[in-house]
Amino acid sequence: MLKKYPTTRYILRSGGWYFLTFLVAISVNFVLPRLGKANPVDIIIAKHGAGKTQHAIQVKEEGYLKEFGLVKLDPDGAIVRDADGKPVRSSLWSQYVSYLGMCLRGDLGTSFMNYPKKVSEIVIEAVAWDFALQLPAIILGWLLGNILGALAAYKRGVFDYLFFPLSLLVCSIPFFAFGMLLKYQFGIVWPIFPTTGGYASNIHYSFSWEFFSNASYYYFLPFMSIFPVLLGGYAIGMRSMGIYELGTDYIRYASYLGIKENRIISYVFRNAMLPQLTGVALNLGNMIGGALIAEIIFSYPGLGTTILKAIQGQDYTLIQGTALLVAIMIIAANFTVDIVIAIFDPRVKAGMAGA
């Protein structure tokens, strides 16, 4: 039945493989934080147990173990105890089943380090900073990079001789290395911009002009550590595709007909756009986690800094939540790219029709 719809077959087949990848990502995400010997509940007890009696601490600890699904429960919801009266720890498999159910419900658990704050709340706050930093950088880099790349492919000459090596140099620099250079030059040598944080410590987080103006000041260096690298990468890609398109027969024919230069550039730009669309889709998917180390360098309150603090605090529920979010976004981005290719690339339809 689906042979009549090769595009649908391709999308469903890709969706199945990506779902299996998602299950593997969940499993790895569950196992890795538990390989350590430290007990995360001790973090909460040490933080909130000061000045309390031993009995009160024990009651608190058992409450935390029950809340996080680390002990066995009887049908009435009470903790199962051994012969010595100690709580019986639940097996790794039962913890995994509980974790899988929570993930499917959208519940990422409670943070050990920031108890009783939910992991989802912490992740949403961090992701908002990620979007504010990387979404403008990706979109502006894509637009300007494609325009400059198309011009370089068509104009060539001195413009291309200067533009191509510069773009190649910039896009070859990792985000974190570029960020370190900017931080040293404009934060230490020339102390123009702040080098750590998302806003001043004496400013309260709020939707006010004072907050946004101050956050913009702190925003400049992290943004500039990402934007030129993305711009250079998109420009190189568009230049290569533009040169290929300019060598095709239809562009030569358009030139012989005397079609205006701007119209020819628009043809080149439009037909070279498919690989660039897949590239920006991947970058949008990698946006959450795409510049983690750059964020850590600037102590920017995004997902990178959140993951670093979670690892340092042995907060494995927060580690799981952030890592799972990054994995989901990457899987979703790749699946979106497959859908775009299946819809716009006729070779996919031809290949699936013959399969």
C-alpha cells in the first residue's frame, strides 16, 4: 500500500530508526550518571540537615529515597525494610522503568542540588538563555553568510580572494577558542565588556528595560564568539554550491539570453539553498548544547553552565535532564532534515519507488 507513497515510506522508516536511537539515548543517559559510587541523596542531607536530630535526618533521608524511587515500596506505598530495619534499595531495572515512565510523562524529576526545584524548571530557564544567545546568531549568520557566499561565487575576483580565506579561517576556529580570544582581548587587555555572567549581580531578573540593557552588555562577547564562526561556515557552503550552480547549463543559457545579473544571482541563490536549509536545520537542532563550552568560558547562564554545575554537584537527575534534552533536540533536528530532503529532493522519491 505504501509503495504508492515513497515519501511517506521514507519518513516512516527514518522515524522508526530515530525512535530506536531515542530509546538508546534514554538508556545511556540513565546508566552513565549511576556509574559513580557517590549517593546523591547525601548532598541534600548535607545541605538541609544542619541542626536537626539524627531521627529527623533519617526520616528526611527515607523521604528523599522514596521520592526519587531509590527504595522498594509495598502495595500500600510504604518503604520495604530488611531484617535490620533498613530500607531495601530498588533494583537498577526498576529505577530504569520508573525513569522511562517519567520521561514519557515529561517529568524529569527533582534536582538534588537545587531541591525541591524541579529539573524541568531549571532546564527551561537555561534553554531560554540558549535561545536568546544562539537563535539570533544562527539566523543572522545564515542570512548574511548565504548572501555573501552567493556574491563571492558570482563576483569572484578581488572580493572572493579576500572573502574566501577570511571565511575559511573564521569558520575553522571552534566557538570556545574564539570566545577565549575575545575574552582576553576585550575583557582583559581592553576591559570594555564583562567576561562572566549573563547580567550584573546587583540587577534583579525581570522583564524591565534596566535588566535587558544590562543583559545586552553582557551578551555581546558570547554572541560574537558564535556569530562570525557560523557566518563563515554558511558563506563557504553557499560559495561552493554557487560555483557548482554557475557551471550548470541553465545558468549559461540565462547569460546568453542577456538576463539581468540580479536575476541570475537569485537563480543561483535559490537552487543552492537545499543543502543550506538542511545545514540550518541541524544547527537549530544543535542550538541547545551547540556552544556549551563557549557558555562555560563566559559563565553564561545557559545549558552549558547548568551541566557543569550539575556534574560538579553530582546532581544526576539534572545531568540526565539536560543530556536528554540535548539528545532529543539533535535527533529531532536530524529527523527534520530527513523530512525536508524527502519532500524537496526528487532522488529520494525515485530511490524509494524502486526499493
